[in-house]
Amino acid sequence: MACRRLLAVAAVARVAAGAVSSGCGVESTDILEYVGMESLPLALDGHNHILTLPQDYDYETPVPLILYMHGWGGDASEGDAFASTARKKGIATAALEGSGPENWQSWNAGGSSSSPGPRGATCKPGSTDYCSYYAETCECENSDGCWWTTCEDSTRVLLDALEAVEKMLCVDLEQVWVAGCSNGAMMVYEALADSRSAGLFAGGVSIVGAPHPGFWRPPSSSAHLLGIWGLSDTTIPYEASEDAPGPGVALATVDEDDERGWYYTAARNVTRAWSLHHGGPAAPVATNAYGNGDVSCSTFVGASRETVECTVKAGHVCGRADEIETALGFIEGRRGTSSDKSSSSTSDAKVATAAAVAVVVTCVLLAVFIVSFLFYRRRSRSRGIFELVDVSPVNTLAAPGIAAPSVVGKRPTPSPLRGSPPPRALRPTGALLTPPREGGGGEFPS
Ligand SMILES: *[C@@H]1O[C@H](CO)[C@@H](O)[C@H](O)[C@H]1NC(C)=O
């Protein structure tokens, strides 16, 4: 007990140094049992998240952490390919699950359930009204017909998950990132704009997503941004459309003479505003410092935070390897760049780390004398918020409410609805460690 208190004090000292999470130096058996394992389910307030530890994780070395948000109707397993690639690079991933009924999980982000906004309605009149799926959290009588996600406070979901993960894992607090695809990418902008969460993140990676027109907000805290758009994406298009109501507005196209569809902020409007906000130029240059495979990127050189606009020769797809490599290369490239937050805390952190290590060593010695007693007590104690399941590899996950990815990949598509869908992304087939294939596992409701 004294040991635990000492460890807690050491952890607090390190947090005070502003560099690492309270999970550092805390030898939690709940975590250590999973070292060497790939992924574990993390059920929080009805959200079935999946936490993937970095390869070679140890509880004293702070690691970068990425929160990954799935697209519309997805779930945490959409982040499998992303997380397993990050794992090999020593990065932890918490793939989060949004809110809504099964197969309709979503994020309230970028005006998804706030239409009309300052630039009017976010969809053409007569578009399919999806609000009824979210009636539990939305007051649908206020919808103008364009609401299509949960009305819950999705930033809260991120904050709660982050708090839980930082208590469990030793996280480098200067390397916490948000990444997401489609509706999850809209959540990336939301998380960086919301003053409750923005300061917690070094930056974000947005894959095939953008806020609705009138709902782009500047980041509340300086943040790096890399956005990837699909050149053949007709759901959240890269470029502004000529027949959209106003400049810089992209319109989803469903078929030639479709009268329906959702509006999004065009890519360049998003990245240019990001650059200008950070003192950068209005136009990028094609440096291609980050592009990978089919992805090519341009950088707004001179912005105080790296601002990158990428395109890929693909449609509205989540989980493709090239995008994942690009995203992770960007995040890795930002590690240890001195402009990130304050670097003066680093030496404080080192002192605190040394203190924590000393405490740990002392405690290990003490523990030798009481280990049998502790062993007996721990066996009868609750295991905390992890659902302990023997999982290796991840697709044998069997915790209640957590579908195995292989099942998720084949789940029935939501009931067909007339009209143009908001951005439900295609995703390559789901199994972890299976190289993504484009076009597999499509799940458009139409
Ligand atoms: C995009 O940017 C242009 C130029 O600043 C501006 O006129 C336009 O209103 C913007 N559109 C949106 C949807 O933000």
C-alpha cells in the first residue's frame, strides 16, 4: 500500500513536469498481462473502444498515443489496420467508438447534427432524413432534415477515453494525437477546435473528411494538421463544386441528376484557414515530404505548425495502407520537434523520471517480502475497467458487446434508405493484420 502511494506520488511529480501521463511508473498487473499482446477491449460508458499497445511496451517509457475515430456507422475495429501499423512504430492507439445504435455509431462533429449553420442548411432539401436513428440523443423536431449523427457531446467521449488510457498507459503527453476517417475526420477538427480538448493534442490527421460549410472553426490551441482527400471521392469531395451554394463548398454527388446530397467545406478552404491561423501562407507547395504510395502532399511552408494537404487517387475509403503510412509518417516526423509545446519541461521530466525509477526499485525490493500476500489479495480483487479476455490475436475478442472484427466486416448493411447518404466510408476488409484491399467490405446504405 505504501508502495502504491509512493508510486502515485512519483507519477504525480512526473505529470507536474508536464511530460508524461499518470500511467508512467505504475506497475499495473492489469496492463502488464497484456504486454506482448496486440489489442485489448476497453469498455467505457457503453462505448466499446479498442486499445492497442505499442510493440515492446514497458510501463516506464512514455509512448505516443493516437485516438482514432471511425467513420459513420463504423466501430473501433475500423482502426485495426491503423493501430497494428502504429504498434510496430512504437505508438499506442486507442480506437474509439462513437455514439448511436449498432451500425449507426457516429460523431457529432462539424455541424453533422446542427444544421442550419451560418451558411445555411448542410444538405439539399429533400435529402434522406437520418435523424430518427438518433432520436435518443437528438431533438429531431429541430432538425431541418440534414441531421445525420448522434447529438451527444462526442468531445466528452474522447476526453473520457483519454483520461482512462492515460491512467493505464505511460503516455508522452506531448505526443497525443487525434486521427479519424470520414465522420471521424470531422471529429478530428472538432477535437482540435473544442477548448476542452484542443490543448491535449499535438495535432490531427484527417482522412477523407471536412466540416460542413459554416462549421469550420479554428483550432483552440496550436496544432499540426495533415489532411488527406480522395481525388475520386464523391461523398466528401476534394474540390469545391460549381453548383454549390457559395464558394469553397463541395457537394456530394450521388447520381447525375440527383437533387439531394450534403455539402462540405472544400479541402483547400480547410487547409488554407489552418495555415493562415498559424501565420502561414495561403497556398501550399508540393514538397511531398509525407506522401506515401498513392498519396501526394503539399505543405504550407512557413506556418508555425506543420500544415499539410494531401490527395490520394482513391474514393471514400477508410483503412487503406497508403493513407495509414502517410498519417503515421507525419506523426512520427513531429516527434521531438522542439517547436512542439514547451521543451523546458523535458529536464524536469528527467529528474522526475529518475525519482520515479528510484521509487520503483525500492518498491520492488519491498514487494519481494510481501509478494505472496499480495498475490493472494490480487486474485480476489476486481480487475478494474478492462474486460479481461484471453485475446491473442484480436479477432478472438469475445467481450460482451464487442464484435470480433471478422464479424464486423461481414455484418449486414443498414437498411437501404432512399437518397444520398452522408459519408459512410467504404473500408477494406476488417481482419487485423490483413493488408487492406480497396473496395472490399463496402457498406453504403443505398
Ligand atoms: C472558402 O474560402 C474562400 C476564400 O477565402 C471564401 O470566400 C469562401 O467563403 C470559403 N468557403 C467556405 C465554405 O468556407
